Amino acid sequence: MFTNEQLASSLQALTLAEPVICAAVVIDKAWLHEDILSSLPNNPIALEKFNWAKSNDPDPQWTVNSEGLLCKDNHIYVPDSNYLHLWVLQLSMIIS
């Protein structure tokens, strides 16, 4: 059996769990965007597409969003870096 205090404490913990997880995802997302941006200059293909997207004659398939991230068909392009693909996969599993 549980006391009223134990039940109330458990309910408070459950109520706080979702906002804490969401805050952690927001922080991770900001760090992820920062890492994606910093990896672009090290990836020749990404750098070429980034410069092309910002040029006067861009390919409509490649764009740069308001955060400065390279996008292909309106999806953020993640360079083939050591851990970025894995991080994106982990975040997508947490969010869904």
C-alpha cells in the first residue's frame, strides 16, 4: 500500500518528467544544429552545395534555411561525419 504523500509525490514526478525530457531534446537539438554547421566546411560535397545554394543561380533542390543550415528538398542535410547521423537517429527516436 502507498500513503497519500507517496502517491502525490509519484504523480508530481510523472508530471515533471515530460517537460524535462522535452527541454533536454531542445538543448540537444541546438547542439546538433551547431555541430552540423561546424562540420559543413570539412565536407567538400556539403560545402559545394552550401555555396551553390547561396549563389545567384541556386538549385531549387538545395537551400539554406533561416538558421543557416543546408537543406535538400526542405530537409536538413546532415554531413557524413563521425557521429552526426547517429545523433539524429537517437533524437528522432526520443521525439517519436
